[in-house]
Amino acid sequence: MLDALFSQSPVGLHLLDTELRIVRVNTATPAMREVRAEDVVGHRFDEIYEIVDGDEAMDLARAVLDNGVAVVGHLLRAYRRTGPGTEHSYEVSIFRLESPSGEVLGLAVAVVEVTEREKGRARAEVLRIAGEQVGRTLDVMTTCQELVDVVVPRVADVAVVEVVDAVLRGDEPPLAPLPREVPLRRAAFRSSGGGSSADEPQAHPLGDVRALPAPTPYTQALSDLRPRAVALDGDLPWLAADPDRAAAIRAAGAHHLITAPLTVRDTVLGLISLYRTQQPEAYDEQDVGLVLQLADHTALCIDNARRYTREHTIAATVQRQLLPRHPAAHTALETAYLLLPSDSGVQWYDTVPLSGARTALVVGSVAGQGVHSVAVMGQLRTVVRSLAAFDLEPDELLARLNGTATFLAAERAALPTADPVHGQAFAARCTYAVYDPLTRTCTVAGAGSPRLVVVHPDGSTEIRDVPSGSLLGSAEGTPFATTAFEIPERSLLILSDTPMPTLEPSADPDVFRRLLARPERSLEELRDDVLYAFAGGAQAGPAALLLARTRAFPADRVAVWQLPDAPTAAATARRLVRGRLAAWNVEEETAFDTELIVSELVTNAVRYGSPPLELRVINDRALTCEVRDSSQSAPHLRHAGVVDEGGRGLFIIAELAQAWGTRYTAIGKTIWTEQTLR
């Protein structure tokens, strides 16, 4: 039975003496068929077998011989005599042999070849790592680099990923077979040599875009969407079609290649090419199957990134079209904006010219990403501009804006449950401030957590307390409130709809003093400095900022008169306005229209208003006429009949003026008109 065991057992059996010399060995295993038993007996096993780590094996055997603790299933790697370049895996179990009296006789060693099992485990481990590390971002180039980082050196010594150039822009990938003229971009490269991509032999550098020469295994794989495993030995005829790639293959010493398409739903996203230069083994069918699984996983990740890129590109394009290209120019206010990349929502900003040389400053955001959130942002911005034309106070404007947001939220909730937008919560923020350069006051209200920082001309920073209202579209229904304060000339306003950690009291109190160390800088430079201040902070800053620098309104471009509450007030007003318009060199036709407008406004104030009466004319972007009285009664535009003797005053004003309206205050109302100045 012992003779049969040592001549027929498929398990490698070795008996070693106390000097670890081989005493007996079975001859039935594939490894022993390569040597004769008489050439083995009497030699130490590390002298016979080409073990990758022979010292480890000897230490393991000596430990068992010394302490008697058996080793079961220890993994060793060794080379076959018939194939010195091929590494095999063996599972080794070692037991100490003792006589009945306790004398140590030697060791029994059982060896089982587990090369295929370990290769299978290694492939499964590669797939596991790829599942964890490939596709962690929605960026095509990053996904490609993650793939080559996984496969080198686990599967290949050199890895190259090429992607259809249109896919990087988010366009639809072409159907297979890939047309020969479609360009591919070299998206990722890695070599086990450890050097930079510029130092390694490459057919083309990273980022290179070109169509693939044909016919080659690469173009064939992109035609029928099947992988190719190629032995790169000898003078292959297809290498002549792509001399650059052939030169790189020879320079790297590559001897085997697997190229597989990156494909989803019969469309071509790109190509992965794996080369072996240092690993001696050839690629087999199991390796091809592994590469196919890696290619499928990577292709799905790339397609997801492509879809995100497309949606993000569309959303960003729509957002750019919906936002003002440049902040509007104002006589007494210089503005600049700052939009920071954010995953929390879609931001917008606006500056709206108002009557009386005033300016509305608006910053807002809508929760969510994508085209739907951008569309909501555009709707809210349009509503804000429309409401601003009615000269509403900031709190009243936000209350009306909240009504629109509530309606939009109800529409979203009523969408079918299968609609992807249905499950997204509706939430929006908005900060609305009005700056009056003639009184140097700022009135502000906010929905959410508004922030307003005033940087005075001396560099001191003041964080104004702005009342916080509920989010737009929420069910809280918290009323909005306003706060008003004076702002010195040449001050800097920083407006946001979210907290600004860098500006909080716990942050560096001198940060904006340093920013204003050179006040002659442009507002764009200050904006960049604010960006750097937020980028250097430990906490993330707001996603949108609006910066405004106040300036003095020219005193010679505004005139104010107190008028008597008498029938002669209209004539007095015409005379005063005529003289001032002449000093401003206003053309005759516009001056005539202005006199008529002022006459009608003052007449209405005398007949229907209450004293005191005040007339103000402002020469700004437009010629503004304002008549203020203490009555709260609202004028209404009428269309008088043919035989009516009155009721045409506001109609005449509406025809002559570019715009007109009524602005209410705590002490009365102001009726204003605007005329275009040539």
C-alpha cells in the first residue's frame, strides 16, 4: 500500500529527514514526472525545486520540525523545471513524524498544485477591486485612469484606454461597427515600469486624438465588438498598418496583447488594450473573459459619466443663458458676481434697476441639480424681475415670490410618481436688497439664511443682521421681515443667500481688512481675493456671492423742489424743470414732453393728494420725474371717452414716458416716470 501510495497518489508526497533532506517522494504528480526520483533523494527540497521564496519555505519546515505544530494549506509559489518562466502555485501541508518513543524522525510534506484555483481567486479579486475603484466619479477621464490603475500590474504590465472623442463631450456614442473616420482620444495610460507616461514607450501621448489605422486587431474589435488575444511574436503583417503603435510595442518588449471594446447597447464608447512585457505568461481564455467583464463594467461607468456630462452641459448652458452676461452698469453702484461650483443647488444673481436711481441686488439658489432645477431658477428670476417693476418692499416681494414657489412645489408634487422630479423636495433661497444712492440706505430681506457683509472704506467689516424667513415653497409660512440701514459711500457690500463661514465672528476678523489693503483695485480683483479667502478656509463657502461697491451720486444730476399746495404749483413745476433740463442740455423734444408729464403729475397731486408736495428730477440712465405727496390713494389709468372733459392725465403720461409707476412709503406715495435720454 505504501508503494502504491508513493507511485499513484496525485498529491505530491515527500518524506524529509531531520536535515530536511528528501528520503522518499511519489512520482505520480506532474511536477515529479519532470525529474527522476534518484536525482531528488538525498537533497534538500529547496535545492531541487525552484521556489520563489526558498528561505520562507525552509524557515517554515524548520519551525514544524522544532515545535511539532503542523502547517496546513500554506501557499507557496515555484517554477516548473520545464517552464522556468512560468510561475505555479502550490498548497503545502507539513507534519512532524515521531516514533512511538517520541523520537523525531522527520517531516511529511503534502503538496497540491492550486495554480488554476489561485488564478481564479486573483481574477475575482481584480473584479472586486474594479467594482470598488472604477466609476467612483462621474468623470470619463477619471474613470479610465481608475481602470488602468486596477489592471496594472494585476492583469497587464501596460494598459491603454482610448475613448471616442464625442463621448467626452456627452454626445451619443456611434453604433458598431465604428466608422474608420471616428477619432478616439487616448484617455489613460499606465505601465508597471513606474515612470511617468512621458518616459514610457507610447504610440501617442495622453490626450492625443486621432482615428485608428486599419486593419488591425484594435479596429477589428471595434467592428464586431469581440475581444482579440494576440501573441506579439514575429513580424505580424498588421503592424505595418500602424507603424507608431508597432514601434511602441517593440520598444516596450510586449509579447502578448488583449484588446477589447468598451461597448454599451451595441454602441462603441472606446477601446481597452492590455500588454504583457514583464509577466511571462501568455493570455488565455480566462484572461479574455476577465477583460470582457472589466470592459463591461467600465463601459457602464463611462456611459453614466457621459450622460451626466451631457445633462450637466445642457444645464450649465441653460443656466448661462438665463443669467445676465454682465452685471448692469449703475451710476452709483458697481457690481460683480461670484458663482462657486456647488453640489447643493443651482444659483442665480441679478441686479435690477429701479425707479429713483435705486438698484435691487438679488442672490438666490434652487435645491437640486440638472435641467429641472435650472428651469425653476429661471422662473423665479423672471418673477423677481417682474415683481421688482412694481416697486414692492423686499418683504412683500418675497411674500409674493413665495406664492409662486408654493405653486411650483404643488405642480412638482402632482407629477406622476415615475417622473424623476416627483421625489425631489422643492426648496429655494433668495436674498433681495434695494440700495438707494440718494439716501445711502439699503433695505434687505431674505428667504433662508441671508448674509450681508458691509466692508467700510477704512477696511472694517460689519456683518449686518438680516431677518431669516422660511425657504421659498416650504410649508412653514414664516413671515418675511426687512431691515434698513445707512451705508457710507465707497463701501463694499457682499450679499449671499447662505452663511459665509469665513466672515463669521469665529473666523479671522481681519480677513477683509487685508482684502481692502489696496482700495484702488477693481471689483473683479476683490472678487478673486474673496474666492481665495473662501478656498483657503476649513469650511465650504457659499455658492453664490454678489459684490457691490457704492459710489456717490453726482449732486448736479438731481434736483429737488418743494411745491405749494396751490393751483399755481403746476406752472411753477414747469418753469423749474424747464430751467434744469436746459442746464443738462436735454434735447428740446424730450424737454417739452417732460414739462407736460410734470404738469400732469403735479396737477393730480394738487387735486387728489395731500401736502406736502415734492418734485424731484434725476438725470441718470433715464430721465426720472417724481412727485411725492402724503396721500396713500392710488392713481389708476383711465381711457376717457370722446366727450369726457378729464381723465386723460395718466394716459398722456403713459404715452410720453417709457415707464411709470407708484412707490409707496410710510409717509405717502411717489408717482414716477422714466424717459429715455438720447
